[in-house]
Amino acid sequence: MDFFSHFWHLTAKVLVAPMIFMLGQAGYDVTPHVTTVYEQQPVMMQQVPEQQTAPLLGSAVPVLYAFYTDSLASGIGSADTSMTLVRGTDAQGRTIAGTIGFVIDEGTSAQEVVQCTASGTALTNCTRGIDVLTGTTSQTSLEQAHHRGASVKITNAPFDLIIGRIVNGVDTFPNVVSYTPGTDCIAGHATNAICSGAYLETYANSVIAGGAPTSTVSVGGKVLLATQVQMASSTNLGVTAPTVLQSQYSSSSPSVVCGLCTVVSQNDGKISQSYIRLTDAWTITGTTTLGRGFIASSTQPADASTINLDWGSSNTFTTVLGGNRTITFSDLAVGEAVKFVVCQDSTGSRTLTWPSGIRWASGFAPTLTTTAGKCDTVSFFIATSTTSVFGAITTNF
């Protein structure tokens, strides 16, 4: 630089400096404009492509306030990341807060979209010159200086741009709700993760157990399902835990053996015989009226040298003698009556030897009809003792 060029350069600084100072005191930030004129012209001449930084905002969705208009309390430079508003409250008097997108100097050549963390009048962590297409990146060429009193409005531009990119698949949803099997909702659990079904059931059960009333005959509420042992023993756990029968242990006609189950009558109101153990001894103390004659089971013992009449298995016995035989009794019971039909085979003349102690109607053991093919009926009855059996015979049938 020659002498004259250097002289005029120094003179310009001396003359312009006081003017810049006075404008700054009035609230105008003129330094960036001077810098732009002096430093950016060579850049434009070199046609350097527009600078684009890496995404700073991600896909977080900003907060929106409807119809919010404010102004800057003081001027800001193009690189400032904080600023102060005049009002800081919405139309309903609520303090604005959160990550919010603003447009400064809308409709002017200095228009700029920024995104800041708002807390009333204080805007901090501002991202400047937000790309008007992506809403998530910052463009250096869009960063502007703004004077005190510049219009500041909340804009839905970043919000709409981000949502549009998310919907179009360019960006992803922030805080995506996810489900991991076995995840329990406990302290410190991620708020955007779905709890496991088992835990939800446990939680619901705990809420019900803690808040529902105990069930009574007049109030619906919580009850305890009785176990099979509790059902069979009439267990009562008190008013705080009334037990109820379970339908899975109830049936009107069991298809399989079901121990400790509830017997339910069939459609006709009668109980299935499958629930009754018919081989048991029954004691009837009252007067019993039968709808028809009592039909006793009939048994035909095998013909052998000794024929046993099991009084516990039947009340009627029939035998065809194939030779001379001996009769024995077993499982006798007081009050029981037995009828024995004994027949000759085609040969005839077969005889029987009776057990001792039988009290025969004639005072002595009867003689059987010996004609081939003929039958006799012998009736026995026990009155007071199994050692005293009464007997009588009817012959020649």
C-alpha cells in the first residue's frame, strides 16, 4: 500500500469511528454491516458456495404459541446466540417457555428465522439463520443483525418444516414410543417405552386390591378364588377376603374323575349318578318309598366243588349243580336278605352241604328236588347277628 492509500485509509477510520459509536449508543448495531461491506465483497467475487453447517436442531419439534408478537429490547448482531424480548408473555399473560421458533423483522430484507430456548423475556441457546426448507439446519447467509425494537413473532415455520420432513421419512420421530418384552415400569424407566403386559396386570391388580371394596351380598367388589381344598373344607377367610367357588372345578356330568369338585345339577334339576359311589354301604334312617319294586342284582357263581355266596356283592344267586357241592357264606350283614335259586343239571340227583348254624324253618336242613332240570328257591335272612341266619326252602319248580 502506497503513502496516499494508507493516509486515506487512516482518515476514513478517524471520521467513521465516532459516527459508529453514536449509532451504537442509539441502539443500532452497525458493526456487522460495516464488516459485510468490507469483508464479504471478495467472497462474492470468488463465488464461494453458501456455507451450510451440520444439523443443529435434529428433529425435535418446537413449541407453538398462537398469535405471539413481541420486539427486541436491544439490538443483536448476526452471530449472537442470546437476545432479550420486551414482553415475554402470550396473549393470556402466560410466560413463554421451551424451545420456540421465531421470525425477526418479518417481511423485510433482514428477515430471519431463529430457534431459541425461551424463558420469559430471555432467549438463549439460539440457533440463527434456520434453513427455510429443512427447519433443522443453520445457514450463515441467513443470519442477520437486528436493531432494538425489531419485530419478533413466534412462527410455525420450524414446526411445520420438521413435521413435514418426519412425515415424508426424511427425519425420524423424536422420543419414539417403543416396546421391549419384559420391560417393567419402575422408577427410572424410560417414559417413551411401553411396559410389559405382565407388569401392567400386576399394577392393575395392586390398584384393585388397594382401592376396591370387599365384596358382600349387597356390594360388588374384590373376592378371593377358593382353592379346591378350601372349597371342600368350607374355608372362610373372613370379611376382608371372601372366597368364591371356581367354575373350572364345577360340573353337572364329569367326563373324567374330578376330585374335590362342586356338583352341579343337570338341566332337569337332577344330579348325575356319575357323582355317586354306588358300591358304598348306605344307611337309610327314614322311611323310604320306592317308585317300583326293589330290583336286586343277580349273580351266578361258577359251579365248583365249593360255591361261595358273597352277600356283599348281590342279593340273588343262581346256580346249576354239576355235582354234589358245598355252600359257604361271606360278607354277611345284619338285616340283609338273600335268595338262592339252585337247579339240577340234566343228570339230577345232585346234593348240597349247607353252612352250619342256619336256623331252618323245618328245624333241619332241607332236601333238594333231585329231578333233572328242576329248581328250588332258598331264602335267607339275618335278623340280629351274622351268626344267626334264618333259612327256608320252596321246592320243585
